[in-house]
Amino acid sequence: MALERPEIDFIEGPPPADLEITDIKVGEGAQAGHGSTVDVHYVGVAFSSGEEFDASWNREGPLSFRLGAGQVISGWDQGVLGMRVGGRRKLVIPPHLAYGDRGAGGAIKPGETLIFVCDLVGVR
């Protein structure tokens, strides 16, 4: 079955204070460990509005980064750890593990909780 771009449903209620990790599908491939280079396809939306602010699906391929090296927000370093290739995981990331009070340009407002659906497509 080919990988399909996920849809993210709007979540009602207050945002969580801590990182929430939900496995939508558990993969059966290689496991993402600290120091691994991972390839992740994702869609990201703002918790407050449900509006998409970024998606790897809009570019030519997945995002590659070294897990635990601080190349991405802390919520990603923590949330992708332990995933297996072929897995899909929803991360609800509070501001202190995302962009905090500074936000990210015009795309993410200060203090925003973020929701990502991530597909782990490679580990090396």
C-alpha cells in the first residue's frame, strides 16, 4: 500500500501541557534511535486553528535529520524516537517543546501548540 498524505482532525478543548504521542500505525521496519538519521514525511497544523502551516508533502521528499542532535524542535526529537519505519504517529507538541514564545516567522504564532502527523520512511 502506498503512503498517503494524512488529514489532521481539529482537536477541541484545551491544549495539553506535555507532549502527547499517539501511534496511528506501528511500523515493522528499522527503529529510530538516538543519533540515527531519519527521513520523515509530515503534516503540521496549529492547535488553535487547525490550519496547516507546513508539510513535507508539499516538497519533493521527506525531511531528513539526526535524531537527538537538536536539528529540529525538541518535540520532534522526543516524539520520533522509538518509531519504526512504516509507522505513522501523531504528535501534539506544547510550545515549550516547539517554538515557545517566539513563534516561527509568520507561520507559527508565539505560544502555539503544534500537531503533526509523521510517517517514518527511513532510518540510517
